[in-house]
Amino acid sequence: MTNFVDAKKFIDEVRALGVKIALHDFGAGASSFGYLKTLPVDYPEIDGQFIANLLDDALDDAAVRYFRDAARVVGVETIAEFVETEAVRHTLREIGIDLAQGYLGHRPEPQAALVLRALETA
């Protein structure tokens, strides 16, 4: 990101329309905390590299807790990406992560299949 003024203006405009903004891959880069501090986002979305081995890696666990604490300081909820098992989702809940996304919730599928299912249930 090169222009914070334009980014903030864009975020403010889409949020005024009711769109929620997530800071994607939070924690993956050194600038993540600067973005969280500067931009009016609704969610830091914790990068999957910290979630994939959460149950076996104490540093990943510590990082996720740290990200949760930072989000609470600025008053936003957290999202964890790459959630693939019930055990990981359970641990994330215990840690206090608000939302989860990943294959546990739903695997990708062709758009046509989604449309067909929606038509069948309508």
C-alpha cells in the first residue's frame, strides 16, 4: 500500500455503504500493525500460516493471542483463516478469536453448483 490517505478515503466510503473491511493476511508482514493502527478496518484476518500449525506450535499460539489482544485494543473483532479442523476451531474459540474461515466451514465449489442448489431450495 502506498497511499494511506486514498486507502482510508476508500474504506470510509465503502463502510458508509454497509460494507465490512477485513485486513487480509494480518501478521504476515511487518506493516500489519501499522495498517491496523492507521486504517479503519472491521477485522484483522489472521494469516493462515499462524493457524495451520496452531495446535503444535507454541509460537503460533502466542502470535494468535497477540493478534487477538491488538484487535481488542483497537476495538475490532478477529477472523482466523485456514481453519480446517474442529480442534483448531475449538482452540481458536478458547483463545477468543471471533470468526473462522476455511475448509471446515465449506470447501470451494463451482459457481454453477451454488446457483443450482439455491434454485432447488427456493
